[in-house]
Amino acid sequence: MLLGGEPLPHKTLLWWNFVDKSKAGIEKSIEDWNNGHECFGDVAGGMHRLPSPPLPDSFKE
């Protein structure tokens, strides 16, 4: 992954396919993804949605 430009004014967390500025935001994205929330759209090509791996206990903000 290559990111460029001005630094963000806040910390940025990354887990699996999710990017957020808080652990709570990542946890909400995992829940929404695993529950098929419409904000993520459909998986194209007839493939099924892979569930997100759980956030490890060692994940830190």
C-alpha cells in the first residue's frame, strides 16, 4: 500500500480491509461487513462474502 499527500490530522488504524480512526470504528465495520450491511455493496462475480477475521486482543489504538 502506498499513501501520499498531507499527513492526516488523526491517527489511522488498519485491520484487514477496514480503515478508521478508532478501534470502535473498526469493530463496527467488522460487524457491518459480516452482517452484509448495504454500505459495502454486493460481492461481484458470483463469489460469496468472506467473513472478516476477528480483531485480535492485541490490537491497539
